[in-house]
Amino acid sequence: MPIGYSQLPELLPVAGIRLASVAAGIRYKGRDDLVIMELAEDSRCAAVFTRNAFCAAPVIVARQHLAMQQPRYLLINSGNANAGTGEPGIQDAQQTCVLLAEKAKCSAGQVLPFSTGVIGERLPVGCIEAALDKALAGLAEDGWKAAAHAIMTTDTVAKGISRIFEAGGQQFNLTGMVKGAGMIRPDMATMLAYIACDAAVEGAALQQCLNQAVEHSFNRITVDGDTSTNDACVLVATGAKGSARIKSGTADYRNLCEAVNGICEYLAQLIVRDAEGATKFVTVRIENGRDSEECLKVAYTIAHSPLVKTALFASDPNWGRILAAVGRAGIESLDIEKVSIFLDDVCIVRSGAVAEDYSEQDGQRIMRQDEIVIRVQLERGNAVEQVWTSDLSHDYVRINAEYRT
Amino acid sequence: MPIGYSQLPELLPVAGIRLASVAAGIRYKGRDDLVIMELAEDSRCAAVFTRNAFCAAPVIVARQHLAMQQPRYLLINSGNANAGTGEPGIQDAQQTCVLLAEKAKCSAGQVLPFSTGVIGERLPVGCIEAALDKALAGLAEDGWKAAAHAIMTTDTVAKGISRIFEAGGQQFNLTGMVKGAGMIRPDMATMLAYIACDAAVEGAALQQCLNQAVEHSFNRITVDGDTSTNDACVLVATGAKGSARIKSGTADYRNLCEAVNGICEYLAQLIVRDAEGATKFVTVRIENGRDSEECLKVAYTIAHSPLVKTALFASDPNWGRILAAVGRAGIESLDIEKVSIFLDDVCIVRSGAVAEDYSEQDGQRIMRQDEIVIRVQLERGNAVEQVWTSDLSHDYVRINAEYRT
């Protein structure tokens, strides 16, 4: 069960988006594993993809298609990542686009493929082909909930959220869903996020909005530092309510960004909350750094430290491990005598040594919580950054050691 | 039990070095925890210390003393790291030097202090003071074995090795001991290594010899990426056999380096072999990189990946995880279609995709071994680098989660 999240809330339909989910039998039995997401004509679509050099076949194809024209269909499967499959994998991904395009009367370039699941096995194109008719017949505006379930792999719950925002005096629905349990497991390659609104947005503004939202949400979560070959995040603006296109730099654009940021941050945190074996949801916040870069260096060094993560699992206020992580983060001419470290509001390290008024009981009290903020003050400037992570538990090792057996 | 190492071999005495170990009651009961190592007059001493900005009090003091004059005594305690103790910790470390210097009739600046053990507790200077007389009375050339035991903290066995090397037609003994179980645990702050020979070596040449040896040994091991606040490695040349001083750039210097390199590599590997919870000893070797830097980037990304490490623990030839780690190592314009990956001599990935002749049985056979070489060919140049690491097991989490409870 994810930390602080029990079940999928109601997801609002988005005018101009229809979804269908079917059981294509790609890997799982008795559950949906194929989703078609239909985008109204004149929709604008922005996307960001994994930066892993070994990106999966569908990522290569989706990037190419998106660079040529606006998509009409997203074709998403779980159970098989179509990664590490070489040139045949790319042909498989293209073939699924061709098959859907023929049935849906569009060009293959207007279909973006997405896959998540096991790495290194050929995509069963026949299974997907056989399921397309049923899927196309089932397209509906209220298909979000079923789709959020169908894209799951190792997730323990379906993940999504809706918001309403205003632009030009009109209200718009914004709905997002995500799959991913911890951004880990390149072999269950990993994070896919789909967000759509029924406002109209200029293409460049939409991409800009997505880029800044992802930077402070999906790019700020880490479970074990591994990034996957298939990660993708898509933001669609259908314009299906006939409103004017939102332009960058306007008040409407800021409203859009605020709503998209909120959804991305929420969905990103859900991935950490559902991280494999996680028993704690941890915010690592670095304050008073010289710039963002050094704040992030310190934050990730703490968040990736197996020693800090096992101490979190043990609810052990082992400040020595946090202090040592700060010390080895590679910050130039760090004055350790200015560094302070807090667990929530309890100061554990002040001026580079254990705080005089610190008591083990106070630290223990915070560490027993299932949501914890580790806050480090560097006293070097005004930059602030935060990342979200989880602990390292027995179950993490069990899940990842036993995964293929 | 360490992988491929059962017990301390015989350690050769080094003329000009006398050691004593006593039970000072610093933390442990019923075992030695304090070592004095006496260096003959005219010895030369080289050292490298942790690069962690939060370095411990004894590291600060030892650096200062070594910069001023050649040491006569090394004073080493286990059980308490005297780290995270601020200014009082520095005074404690200095005080132990003063106390030993008074009894040994040298200056306090001729004593180098070293501590390893729990972080954040004041050093019990009184315990050390009370044990000094007995220790000084017990100094002997055959004290290496007892000392290798006395400096242990979480090590499961004492670690050391001896070699003989030739210079100027004369034979010299070279003996080294190390403590450290995995370079992890900044709270049991962590690696200490002491190596000595009875040859005479010029000071600058000795430091140069140690620097290059450490770079390819202690700086090439990793268990979890955490580096400690107390790491130190000392190389002493006593010159007690009255030989001429070895100079840099000579054949004798190369003989010395070869012997020191061999000892450092052996001792470094012993730390990984004894890593907490380790069930596998893994060499990660990157070939045909453009330069050392990018080879090391890829090597450490693989060696630090919790997913690769849990797969190693599970004996699962999960090549997707290795491939994804190569892909996210941040190598500029990496051509993934040239990358090959081997487990020992079994090719698992060729030209960026699973090798056609690869069988799961072959991979499984290698992964079941307790010593494994992961070899990655980048096909970008002639650089080669290797690092040594271990797997990530249930016991790692257990040991590090339960450590203080």
C-alpha cells in the first residue's frame, strides 16, 4: 500500500479525449494491458522522454512521429517494454502504429507508441493487432479510470488525479494518470505519465509548460538512482471547448502551469509513495545553497545513500550518515562549520557538529513517522531545491532480487 | 566470511617498525582496541586521507602534524571515530598526541592520531592515557598480527599481507594491514591502512608511490558509494637496513611501486570481499573507452546500481539492468549500437541488443559463481578501467538498519 495514498480518486473526463482499455494478453492474464487514447483533431501534444542512451524502440518511434506531426492516437501497452530489442523492436513498434492507423483512418505518423514491462523480449504484435477493433469500439470520455489500471506493471495501485483551472474566464478540466513504482527497475521500464486538458494551448507554450513542470516533479524523484529506458510524459491540450489558444507569458498560461505543476508534483510523489518496499516517504530539502546545481548535488547524495536509506528504514536518527553524505557531495569549498541539518523541525546538526540541544528521543520521534523531511542548510546563498525519495528496506532487496524468478 | 579469503597470512616484520596492541576499553570489552606503531628515526612517511569535507578530528590533526615533520609514532584506536565532534574532538585528538609524546620523549607533532568506530561520541581520552604505558612497554617487531586484529571494527577477519621486493641488489620486507568492511558506514568510519617497508625512500618519491597505488586500489573499490570521514592510508619507509634512499624514476622505484601496488590492490579487494552482507566479489571492467574518466563513469554507474547489485545477489543474469546502467552513465554521444557486455567470457549484449548466441543458461552459470567479471566494451578508444564491488543482499539491509539498535 503506498504511503499516504489508498486509491484512485474520481478522474474528470477531458473534452476531446477518449480512452479504451482491453486485455490483449501481452503478458498478464485476466487484466487489461492495452490502452488507446484518442486525441481530438487540432489537439496539441507535448512530450518529454527518458535521457537514457539505451532508450527503448517505442521511445525512438514516438520521438520521430511527434517531430513530424501532431498525433491523433496514443497506443500504450503494459507487460512488454520493447527495449533492448534492436532494429526488429523498432519495426515492431512502427508496425503497431501502422495497424492502428489503418483501422482508425489516420497516418501511422499520427500514432505514438508507448510500452512498459519486461526488457529484451520481442513485442507480441499479433496480440496487439487482434485487440485493436475491440479497443477502438470502446473509446469513451470516461475511460481514464480503466486506463490508469491497464498501464500498471508493478504498481500496487492505479495512480491519477484531476484538477480544474480557469483561463479566459472559462473552466477547464485537467486529468493525469501515471504508472511507475519508484522509477526503478529498468527491466520493468518504468514511468509513463499522460496528462490532458480541454483548453486550447499553443504548441510551443504547451511544451514549455511541460518541461518546467517535469523538471520540478518527475525529475526530482529518486528511489535508487536508476532511470529507465522507456520513461515518457505526455501533455495534451485538446482545445475541444472551442476556446482561444493560450499563449506563453500570459496570466492564462500561468494558471495552466500552476495546474500542470500541481498534477505533475502529485503524480511524481505517488511514484515514490508506491516505491518497491518503501515504508517511508522522504523529502530532502536543501536550503541556502549557492545555486540549484549544488543544492541538487547534496540532495541526491543524501537521497541515494544506501546508508541514509537503511537508517530511514530502521527509524534510526543516524545523523552521522546524513552529515557524511553532505561532506562527500563534492561541493566546492564547503564550510562544514556552517552546515545545519534538521529532521522536520528538530535540529540534529548545528555548525557542523551534533546540536547541543539535540536528544536522541527527539530524533527518534521524527524518524518513526512515515513521512519525514530531511532539511540541510548550507548558508552559502539563496538557492533551494528539494527531491523526494523512499527508504531502503528488506522488501526492496526481496522484490528486486526475486523479480524474474 | 570474506569471499575468497579465510584468515590472516603470516606477516613479515619490517626492520624499524615496532607495534603494540592493548585493550584500552574504549568501546569493546575483552579485546585490543589501541595500537601504537613506532617508526625508526629517519623514517619517511607518506599518507592520503579521506576527501570527505566532514573529515574527522584525527584526520585534521594528522594532516597538520605530517605537514610539519616526519612522525615517530602512529596512535590508532578502534571503537570511536572522534568524528562529528567539532572543536572539542580536535582538542581530544591533540591531547592523545601530547600524552604519548611525553611518555615516548618526542614532540606531540611527531605523533599521528587515527580513530575508527562510532561517529559523534567524544573520544575517551582517559582510557587511552591509562593504556599508554603498557602499550609502550610491549612494542615489538612481530606486533603486526595483533595490530591487524586490534584495528578491526565490523571486519569479520583481520586483513594483511606481506611481500618481499628487491632494490639495489638488496631484499626488503613490505607488510601492510587494513581495516574496513566495504568502505561503507560513515558511522563506523571506516578504512585505515598501514603499509611499511624497511627500504629507504625519498619522501617525495614515497608520496608519489602511495598516490598512484591508492588511485588504482583503494580508490577503485565501492560497496555503496558512501565514503567515510576517517579514511586514511599510510606508507612508511624506515630505511632501517642502512640502504641508499630510493629515488623517483629509477628501476628500484619501479620495483617499490610494483610491490606497493600489489599490496594496495590486494588489501583494497579484501575490503570488498569482507563487505557487509556481500555474497559476491565483482570486477566491473570497462574497455575501449575514450579516456579513463568515461570508463570510470560507466564502471561506477554499474557498480552503484542497486538494481544490478540485487540481480547479482539473486544470481540473475539480468542484462537489461546492466545495459540501462551503461545508458544512463552520462557518456557523451555514446553509440549504443557499438556496446557489448560480457559476464566473464559470455557475451550477453552485442551491438546494443541481446547477443544472438546468448542463452539464459550460460548467463546463469556465470552468475552463480561467487566471483564475477562484468566487462563492457564501448568501442570508442583505448582506455581501460576497472573497479571492484559487491552485491546488495538482505544482510546488507539488516546489518545497516540494525546497526545501532
